[in-house]
Amino acid sequence: MANRPMLEIVSLEKRFGTNTILKKIDLKVAEGELVFVIGPSGSGKSTMLRCCNRLEEPTSGDIIVDGRNIMAGTRRDLDRMRLQIGMVFQGFHLYPHMSVLKNVTLAQRKALKRSKVEADARAMDMLEQVGMEHKADAYPGELSGGQQQRVAIARSLALDPKVMLFDEPTSALDPELVGSVLKVMKDLKSKGMTMVVVSHEMGFARETADRVVFMDGGVVVEQGTPDEIFGAPKAERTRAFLSRVSG
Amino acid sequence: MDRFLQTFFNPVVMAQYTPDIIAGIWVTLQIAAAVIIAGIAGGLLLACLRSYRIKTLNFFIICYADIFRALPPLVVILILYFGFPSIGIQLSGPMVLFIVLAATLAAFAEEIFWAGFSSVEKGQWEAGIATGLGFTRTLAYVALPQAVRLAIPPLVNRVLAITKMTALGSAIGVSEILSSATTAQSFSGSATPLTMSVVAYLVIFLPMVIVARWLESRTAWKKR
């Protein structure tokens, strides 16, 4: 891919005490690219993702988003940069005391300082994009998991992020609800969003990912196109993992 | 039976001292309102400050909360009222009563709000912070409303318990309900004013108990 890098992870290290979770990770994600991260649990893939907006504080290394290092700068700079990094969680984390519309407008109003009119309009656009505009006045508790996750995606998109991070976005969903969320992600990809997805949805990876990264023990073991990784994995660890998950 | 009625429900005494008791109700209401507002605001502020997890500050907040939850308010009231003038700090009775009860309520309210903050899911904070709200705005718009909602039932009970303690003002001559009643009792030699104080307290606090019940019943989130 010839595009400029939108997200660069440079020798990222994360330690908890003496336990090293991430060992000098390097990863470049180009503009419009969908990078799919797989690996056994405890491999550090979620930690890596959470370091990308400093929800988890890296021990060392740099995270560069569209040319700007989020490890440098003040706390305010960091909050401003976080607006450009959308994050979708396994547990949705919608605000239960706010309507769907309020969920999507809160950060627009309070962090981006958009007017109510502007924020509402943007929110409705985004809700439409994820097929949730009819639930704008509902509360999160009234929605299914799949619907909540789509609202959570809209909440991130409304801030016009440059890159979207998905941390196991479908792992908490009932199987029949997974499809609706994956479809939204696929639409997003086709619109040119830069995405990093940590997930176990191998079918989705095969179909949509530009690149698949296999992590284990805090390092990137192998990466390549879906065909390369799923069709002809080079590393023994990748083969072992894939045979385990495909059963 | 006649003697019972004469003792507790003497109509002549009642008529004579009703204005005093009403004046007492007014004083009680004013002090109670001030205590509730200042105590809750103080407790909420302390709990918010505590959520920033600044070590030294939290040490002092926790010390304050623990000490004021442990001390009987009457002891502090007597120290402030009878002891402080000797070191040159002269406070009026109502002021002492207000300060001590508000400080006590703030200590309990801090712990209650803090428990509320602690039960807000970590993911709620992460969602706010990941969307660029930063800590303070996530606190204000995401965590606080949820913490307050969780805090309401225990808080209402504590508010009731502490505003009732305005009766301690009778120990330092604050002319609230109980004080007016005991004064009237010694002048009249009848227990009737005390009965009147019971009625007065019920008039004030029974509606509060009912409001408390109602608040508790409507604190659940909209659920599917």
C-alpha cells in the first residue's frame, strides 16, 4: 500500500512490574488500511490497542497518529489527539443515563465544542450510517447488544476520527447479532476509514482485512495478507494458533 | 385516662405555647435546610476531589470523613460552643449547630458519593476519556450523574438521621423545636409542649421519609 502511514507504533513496550506484556512492537497502518490483529488471549493484542490512545500508558515507545506523536505534548494535547482516535470496546460502554442521541452528541458538544444543532445533525447522520437513527431517543438499556455496539461506533465516528480501534467489538454479542456490527465495520472500511481490529472473527478478516497481524507473547510473530496468514502461515506458532481456532 | 390527657394534651397549655413551638419549627427548618445543602455540597465536592486520586489530598479527605463519622456530634457541638470562646472564637448557637451538623453530613455524604463513584464501571471512564473528554469532563458528565443516582437512597437516609439531630441545639440554647418545648414544659409544668414537639417533628420529618421512599423507588435505570 502506497498510502502514507496514519498510525505508527514504534518500539512500543509495556510492562506491569516485572511482567513484560509488549516487547518492542513496531506496526505501521496506512491510510484506509484495515489491519486485523489475531492471537491467543494474553498475547498483548488488546494492550497494544489500548496503548494507541494511552488508555493504557506505554512503558516506552512512540505512537504516531497522522504524523503527530501522542506520547509527546501536554495532557490537553493528548485529549485533543484522542478525538482523532476512535475506540470501540468489547463492552460498548454507552452512558446508561443518556439517550442514544445524547450519547453521540456528548463529546461533540463538550470536547469539540460543536453547537447543539450541528452536533445533533452529525449524530443523526452517524446513527443513520449504523442503522440506528430510529432509536435516537431510546436509552442504552432498551437496546440489544448489537444495537448498543452500533451506537458506540456512531459515538466514535461523530468525532471525525482519523483511525478507528476496535477491541473485540463482537465478543460480547450473541451470535445472531454479530453480523449487524460486522456489516457496519465493512461499510466503514469501504468509505476509506483506517482501522485496527482486534477480534476472533476470522471470516471477517479473510473477507475485509488488508493485512493480518499475528501476535503471541507480546511480539508480532508474523504478518501478511489474509491469504498468506490463513492460507500459508510461515511460523509454527501461527499454524498452531490457527488450527486451534478453526478447530 | 383524664390524668393522661391532662399531662400530655392539656388544651390551655397547647394554646399558650403554640406560637413558641411554631417559632421553633421555623428555626429547625432553617438550620435543617442549611445543613442539608452545605453537607451534601461539601460531601459531593470531597468525593469529586477524591476521585482525582491525589495521595496527600486523599489522606486528608479520608481522615476527615473517618473522624467526623466517628465523633458524636454533641461532643463537637459542646466543644465549639463552650470551648472555643476561651480561645477567642465566639460562635452563636445556631452557627455551631449548623457547622457541626453540616460537617458531619459532609463526612457521611463523601463516603456515600465515593461508594457511588467506585461502582461506576471502569469502562464508563474509559469511554469518556477515549472520546477526548478528559478526566474532569468525564467526571462531570459521565461518572457524576451515575454516582449521584446510586447515592440517593443511602444519602436520603443519612440526611434524615442528621437533620433530626437539630434537636441537639437544645443543649446549647438554640431555640429550635425541642428547646422551645422543654422551655415551655418547665414554665407550664406540663408535658404537653413535649407532645407538641412530637407532632412538630412528625410534621417536618414524616413527609421527608415519604419523599425518601419515593426517591428510592425511582432510582433504577430504564431497563429493557
